[in-house]
Amino acid sequence: MFHTIHFRARFVSDLQRPGKPRLEQVQLEAGHVIVARVRPWVRRTSRGPVEVADLDCHDGVLLGVPFAAFRFVDRDE
């Protein structure tokens, strides 16, 4: 299932593109909107667990994006 996602703040993420062996770093600005499939997981940090997701979008997969960095957009918005 695909969701419309709105980024709350500037965020730098690794982007994995299909068929490319290296990750690219991309900067997403606050207000940027994408449509993506969300694959949630938990990253363990020194401060405790953090909920993150890999966002599968048309350009590739944004890896380990914290849920705090984005919100789901309601279809009525």
C-alpha cells in the first residue's frame, strides 16, 4: 500500500537506487511530499529504540527515515 508522506523537517537520507551498487545521499527539505510504501522497523541507539522506516518510492528506497521526520497526509488535505 502506498501513502502520501509530508516531511516535517530537513532530513538527509541514504537512497538505494535499483541496479546501482552504491548508496546516494539525498537531502529532503521540510514540506517535501512523496508517495511511498512504508516498511517500518526499529533502530537500536545508545538512547534507546527509535522507530524508523524504509520508504520505497519511485526513485528508489530511502533508508532508515525516523517517523519523527515525516507525517502521513490525509487524502482530504
